[in-house]
Amino acid sequence: RGKSLQLPDERYLTAFGGSIGNTFLGYYLPPLDLSIETNINPVKKQQGVIWGKDSKHFNGDIRRKMLIALADRVPLIATTNKIFNHPNIQWLGHLTRDKWHKILLESRFMIGLGDPLLGPSAIDAISSGCVYINPLYSTPIREHFTSQHPYAKSEIGAPRVCSVNLNEIESVMSCVEGALNTDLKPYNVPDFTEEAHLSRVKKIFNI
């Protein structure tokens, strides 16, 4: 937001609900096309995905300690170049959209690292039948955000979302164990269907 902009909070349109005073516009997420590119009805593997497309998201001893503990338990896939060595972590680097969705369709969970705040990857994971492990913040950031993806926490919730403090490794492991033992199917998140999105557009712009 530029400091020179004098607009009321409700005139700012956001991708997700939960921003105090702002208007939820969102977007339309087409139903997953289980085509040849994504392997028809891919089988869920006992693996998880790390949500962190930039090396800076992996900064901090707590995050690394937590990821090592998880990788000791279950194979993990990351979409960055290698950050540190662990035999149970595949560092795949940047993926195409189709490959990203294929990995999510084959995985049991995706774990956030607390940064970036909000973002479409959590919705991608949930719609692909993954449990999204949502980091809680010890103290709110930007005044009122208490987790990496408050929309997923409040509007979707269990069993598709497990919110946890990354400092509490046993609690993180509990979320992971739950995901490994939960058979979720691809899910059309109601707020991100074409019908729901167009309804919001018509209401916001009076059309």
C-alpha cells in the first residue's frame, strides 16, 4: 500500500478472507484435471511436501531442526535447490504447474514454514487431498495474523488443516502422523469454485 493512497480498508481486495476490514475477492480454482499429465487417480504415497519456494523460507535453526526430525520419519519433497543434506529430502527446484500438482496429488501432507504469509499453495495442497500443516505464530505478526494461513485455519480446518507451533516438534509429528493415516480425496474448496468467485465479483462491482 502506498502511503499516498487514501482509500478505506474495504476498498482493498484480498485473495483470502480474514484480513480485517478488507474485502474478500479470492479467485477461481478449476477442479483438478486428473489427466495423463497428472497420472489418472494417482496413488497417495507416504510422503510430504515442504512449502518454501525460496531459500530464505528455510532460515532459522528451529525450522531446520524440525525438518530434519520430519525427514527422519518420512520422505519430504522441496521445490527449492538443496539447502542442506538429508537422504530423505528430495530438492527438486522449480516445478512446472503440472508437476507441482502431480506431487501434491501423490503426497499426504504439505507443511508450511511460517513464511510467506497466506498464499495459494495451501489451497493447492488442500484441493489436491493433502493435509496442510499450518504454522502458528508465538506472537501475532502484522498486528493480528496468528498463523501462516488464517483462512485455511478458520474456514477449512480439520481434517484438512492441522495448525501447530513449529517449535513443538512432538505436536508437528502428531499432525504428520495424522496425515499419514488419513485418506483424503481431492477437494473443491467451496469459496474457490467458479460459482462462488463470480458471486463475489458481481456483489463487489454491482454487476
